[in-house]
Amino acid sequence: MKKWIALLCAFCLLWGALPVQAETAWSSDEWNQTLSRLYSADPAPVPASSRIPMKQSQLYLADPAEQKSGWLNMALISTDALDMRENFGRSEALLVCRINQKTGEFRLLSLPEYMNVQIAGLPAEIQLKHANCFGGPLLALDTVNRELGLSINRYCAINVDSFAGIIDRFGGVTLTLTAEESEALGLGQGAQTLTGADAVRYLKLRRQWDGALRFRILLEALLRQMASGGMLSAALTLIDTLLNMIDTNLTMDEIITFVLALVDQQEMRGIATYRLEADAEGRVDEAAREACRDFLYGEAGNK
């Protein structure tokens, strides 16, 4: 009897350690229909019965000790979810952001939304931008952590159209537009101050160019502008308003610590950026994965 109890306990422990699985099996027709909806211009949400439940406690971390390192490890997600209370839209752009909570140093890693990833419970690989559709931001974080060997445990997601309100609250954002971008937007080439509506149109040029890279450029420009213009203090007074526009698992202490670190620094001299490259088929090799880890956890420089 003791042997049977021991075996049962071992089985339970093994089962608990396995990645979360979807409760429903997929037929070929169901899977193809779901993919068709996801790739449409106005995708229907994945049915709740087909989603993969994910809790904070189940989140895979390559190095759990990172949570005590003094760095804040988070993902910044631009999504097309209409209801941020039920955030199961496509992640149109996903950035990994590592922040030193004492110095305000930023390391921004942009990920290609078309990168192919495997999620336990799904019958085939999908593009990274669809991970959020099947289980929300926590599943997207879990997927990125497993694919790249990272330890992201926080996220901040915002509907891409809501971003206009944030931009306008800070008086617009100045970006340097390429000839292609200026033609597509109907704006002048070179340094241009974009309104919130212009900034959203800029982000939605992802259909022609890399959405994650564009999101990173916009975010970096906004942070630098806020710091150099002394607007970070004003951001503290907008926290309650901003929280109604986003979905996040950041604690209020983490948000305030983050903003205060930027206020103390006054200049965004610590921003280091890197872009993960995938091939035409959405594949990422091990060398590229290692480069991401070196950038985030090693001696990072601007790249």
C-alpha cells in the first residue's frame, strides 16, 4: 500500500510540474477555422472553452531568483483587445523591458510578432502575436520565457487605440519619419510632432513594417521626451487615469518606484535597445536567443 501511495504522490507532483494544457481536444476543422478567424482583419475571440488557463503561480521563469535582483522584468504589450478587462486580443507588438529600479536604466528588447512558438495544448505552432488570444498576457509571458529562456513576471498591456489618449496627455511625441513612413502617413519627412491619432496610425503601419520595432521607437521617444521635458512628475498624477486604460499585474508600489526612478534620473541616458531577428519563416536560432539573454542580463549597450 505504501508503494502505491508513493507512486500516486510522485504522479501528482509530475503532473503539477507539466505546462498547463487546454481542456479541449482540437479537431483539424476546428483548428483551421480558429486560425482563419485569427488571421482575419477583425478576428473573433478564441472561445473561452478553448483557452489555456494560466495563473501567476504557474508562470515559467528560467531563473526565479531574478525576482530579487533589483531589476523589474516586464513585457510591454500593444494589443487589439477591445475590452482590457478580458484581454484576449492579438499582441500587435511585444517588448521585453528590463528596468533597474534604483538607477532607472532601461533595456528594451523588441520581439518579432510573426515568430513561431509552440504552446502546450495547441496542435501546432502559432505566431507569437496569437499567444495572447489563447490565454491572455500571462500565457504570452510564459511562452516568451520558455522560447527564449527568460524570466519575465510582469506585464503592462494597452489597446493600441487607447495609446492616442496617453500621447495627447503629454502634448504629442516627436519622431523622425522615413520617406516611406511620411508618405504612408501623409506627414512631412524627418522630425515631426505626432498627435495621439497620428501615433496610432504610425503603430498600425505594422502591416507594412515591423510593428514591435515601431512600438519600441515610439515608446523610447516618449520616455526621452518626458524625461527631458520634466514631465515625469506629472505622470504620477495620471496614474489612476492610465490604470483605467491598461491591463497590468504591476503592483502600485512597482509603478510608483518605476516612475520615481525616472524622475530622479531626469534623462533617459540608460536606454539600451536590441531587436530579435527571425527568418522569413518565423524561426529563431539558438545564437539569436543567446544574444537576447546576453543583452538583457549582461553588459548591454545600444544596438
